[in-house]
Amino acid sequence: MKVYAISDALFCIPIDVHTTELFEGIWPIPQGVSLNTYLVKGEKIALIDLVQDRHEASYHVEEALVSIGIDFSKIDYLVLNHLEPDHTGWLREFRERNPKAEIVATAKGVNLVKSFYKIDAGLRAVKDGESLDLGNGKSLTFFETPNIHWPETMVTWESSTGTLFSCDAFGSFGALGGRLFDDEFNETEHAFFEKETLRYYANIVASFSAFVEKGIQKISGLPITAIAPSHGMVWRRNVTAIIDRYLDYASYSKGLGKKEIALVWGSMYGNTRKGLDAVIKGIESEGVPYTIHQVPDDNISYILADVFKSAGIVIAAPTYEYAMFPPMAYAFDIFRRKHINHKTVLHIGSWGWVGGAKKEYEKAVADLKWNSLGSFEWVGSPTVKDLTDLEAQGRELAKAVKV
């Protein structure tokens, strides 16, 4: 396993995980994900963020450390920016291998160490702005960044190199494939990681966008020359790019999405799809870009990313047994949980013997603070007039999004 030098005393050990398992038990990672552990060498040695004991990750970390002459027993401090098990799952085993290392976290993080791993000794709760001198000019300063995305989170800044160890903040899905730094990836690869960064944010962080803005404001005065997250590439050539990207994503939660439309649809026998085609015709006449996802065929992870970034949404689904089409109801539940608020939305759908989806939709819209342009429903197959009206509805939504 390769060790990457960020400087002569800072190192990264990235583990590429390829698995059919779902990230957090929910989100697919068909292109993998990286788990990054970092090492800082002064007179004393600090390891920053661990891995879970799966996919041989702990073995690879140990192998990498040995390659630079370090074993677990030489580590003086273990800094845990975030206690989620993908970054701490090997903690009990680490403690058995190294009973002397001081485990450093926020006060809430220390409490989670106790509750998750039943470790009570050798814990150090650090306060916001507190520093830890490692000697040889290496110093770590800790800044609390609560709710990005757990309440105990912090980031760690190494002052001599200007490196910010941000754990889940500024992270991304996607395996790194034997490279680490942003200047090692070409334009096509960056486009891929930009999509995976958005999906990661929408899936993992979207609910906490206000805290993302507060966290970025807190670190804004630091001379940051590299951002080193625990998932994804290390940014050293264009540090502001990933910060600006996260600020853009945070703004989407306030209704400042891209001027495009996400179409989410489901259809039992094709009647709702016929209506959606008419809406699409209206959208295309205004030249507004759009994405389209079918439920339940498309995974909610990808639907969520496009809905999150778009200013406009079309919800197209039939009534099912007096209520909303169940796969669409599930999508709405995820939108609610992830605080996908302040969108401009059109709802359409067919029904057979009786309606009912409209009532459920209108309640969901109120909860999400969406600006609804209306709910257009029809019985059975849409008529020529229905299709003409639906096309007009698509145009009106596109015009609203372009403003």
C-alpha cells in the first residue's frame, strides 16, 4: 500500500474500497470510495482518523506505516475528527495494539468513544481553537465544526504546512485509483468527481447546509494550502475550488439551485408517462436543461443529487390506492429527511377510479416549503386537451426557473 507525502512530515494513506455494500447502508458506490488516514511527524507522532476493520483496510494502513518505518506502537496521538464508524471502526483494536496513545476528540467525540467502543482511559477532549504541539515545528489546531455532519465533528489544521484535515467535510464518493492530489487528475476525471462530490453532499451533508456555511466561515481566516478529507482527493493546487463547490451546494438548500429542472416520474401503465412527455416538450421549448429519473428504477441516491441541485422539479406519478404512488412517496420521505426545501415544482399524474395523490402531494409541498405551480391530474389516458395543457404547464415551469 502506497504512502503519499503531503510534505516531508505529513503523509496520507488512502484505501480504495470497492464493494457492493451500500455506504451508510443506503447509498450505492459503484465506483468505490476512498478512506484516507493521515500521519503527522514531529518529535511526537499523530495519526489522524482511522478506518473501519473491513475490506482489509486496517491491514493496509499498518502495511503502509511500516513502509515508512512506523508501527502502531510509535503513535503518540490518535486524532478523531469524526466518530462515524467508517473512521473509527478499528479503534478498539488500535487501543489494544497501542495502550499509551492519547485519543483526541471534541468533548462530544470523547463521549462517543466511550459509548461506541467502551474506552474510558487515555482520552483528551479538546476545545475549539486549542492546539497540540508535536515538536519540530509541527502543531495541530482543532476547530469544532458541529453537524458536518454529526454533532461531535471538528477539523484539524497543521500550521507549518497549512494543511486542513477535514474528515467528511469536502469529501466525495469515488475511488482514487492510485492517485491522490487534485493536480493528478485530468479534466474528464474532475468532471466525474464533481458529480460524485455533489451526490456525496446531497446524500450525506445536505441536511446540515447551514452548518457547512458556518464551518467554512470559521476556517476562512486560515492560510490553507491543502485540504485533506477522509473521502476523496487531497486538494493542493486549487484549494478554493472544493470550498466554493461546498458553498454552492449549501446555497441550494436556500432555493438558489441551478436553473434546470429535475423530472422524477413513475407510471403504472404508461398514462402518466404520456403526460410527462408533453411537459418535457414544453420545457424543451424554453431551452431549460433537465434531468430525468424514474421511480423505483433509479436509485434514490442519484435522484436526490439532481433534485437537490435543481431550481425546478416535476413530480409525475399516478394515484395508487387512494394515495401517492408508493415509490414516489418514498422519494418524498427522503426529500423531507434531507431538507430539500425551496424548490419550484409542478405535480402531474393520472388516476383510475379515484384520485388521492394530489392531497398527499400538497401536504408534502407545505412541509418542504416548495413553491407549487399546481397539481394537474387526469383520469385514465390523457386527452388531446390534457396534453396541450400539460405542455403549457411545462413551459410555465421552465419560465419560472429561468427567472
